[in-house]
Amino acid sequence: MTTGDPILQIIDLQKTFHPGTPNEVKALQGVSCEVRNGSFVILVGTNGSGKSTLLNAVAGAFLPDAGKILLNRTDITRKKEHERALHFGRVFQNPFSGTAPDMTIAENLALAARKGSFRGLGMALTSRSITAFRERIKTLNMGMEDRLDTPIGKLSGGQRQALTLLMASWVKPEILLLDEHTAALDPKTAAKVVQLTREIVEKDQLTTLMVTHSMQQAIHLGDRILMLHQGRIVKDISADEKKNLKIRDLMDFFDEVRRKDLIDPAMAEMLRQNYV
């Protein structure tokens, strides 16, 4: 597949949680989009807009009520999450997800290195691989290259998130999924993980879907923005439009969506007739 070809196709995806109950949530209401190979797509939206639900749908965390998900033009809609894991790399919001806390840094990296392989863990912990782990970790500039025997659960949130990002991209995934992966970090550490994200995505030319609440990240990362609201994509900002986009512009888009949401259809029609 060449850069620019569609790698992910989402077709009329729908999901309602707790249907027919007082807690019913229409999380996805006919979401359709294509993600091209090598693109870095930022998903933004208010709480409950459906952005993390969309990421979970792609990862296979649940079955949609309707619609299709195609990866490289193959229908994966009904594939289990563990089956899709061979195609995706994923980093969660919680720095303590996505790793084995009681296992050492080296053991966690060995698990990532043997993704899709039938080799045992011991086979992946050779002296050669340990040297490779140390060299890769050194690039993080977090002083962890001499702590390979440290259980990963003893690391700080920022160190662990940086390692999780490294693990998610160790064997190049077809798509990297980042679900607010800096939200639980302090600003200084978040900035470091954002920079690491940029470097890894650019170096390996990873197709990436990233959920964020940060307008600054949305503006400065990626080449496309999808804005979701009430389970629908309400704004698709292309690379050309994004080049000159400011944070204020993005906030104005949010305000516009909120204003429309507060006006019911009858009122909207009355206003339209009055001002035509």
C-alpha cells in the first residue's frame, strides 16, 4: 500500500449503549470517514462526543450496532479485539494501562518486540536484544537505559507512558491509536511525551489516530482534524485548512456547534425564514 491510499474505512458506524433504558447513550450515530495511509488524524470533541468510542470501535473493544470497519479493504467489523491487536499499536490515557506492571522494562519491551511471533519470552531476551532495548530507550532521554531490570510499575507516569509509546510502535503497526495519552500527565511531562509522539510518528511514518482534549495539541500535531459532537463528525479539517488554523479558530468551531445544538429545528427554521 502506498502513502495516500485509504488504509482505514469507517462506514455508517452506529453504537447505542444501554438501549431502551434511562441510561441510553447514542455514542455513534452514522460515523463515516476514510483514513489514508501515512496520515496523522486528530480527534477532538467535548466529553461524550464519541471520539474515544470511535477509537474503541476501531480497536474492537465492542461490536457496533450497524456499519462496517475496513482495514486495507478487508472487513474487520466482527473481528475480536485480540485479533486486531496484530494490526494496531495502542496507548491509553492511563499510564498504567497497556503494560505488565510486575514485569521489568526489558521483559515488557521483549513482549512488544515479539508481537505477532510465536517465540517465547526467553528467546526475545538475548544479549543482542538487551543492547537494542538499551539503545532505543536511551533516545527517550529519561535515564531509563540503565534500569532494564526495574519493574515497570515502579516508574513514574511519564516514564511509563513514554515506554508504552515505544512498545506500541516497536513492531510497526498498521495504525497507531492514541487515546488522550498525555491527559493524566503534568504539563512538562506531557510536552515531552508529545514531542516523543511527533518524533516516532514522523520517523516511522505511522498512520495515527489520536484523541485529545488539548486544542494546542490539535493545532500543532497531525495533518487533519475530525471534530465529533453527539456521535457524529461535524467538522473535517484538511491538511491545507489546518496549516493556517489557530486555537481561536478551533474554539469558534466548538462554539458554533454548541449554538446550533441549543436551537431546536423549529426555532432554527423560524430564524432562517426571518433572515432570508
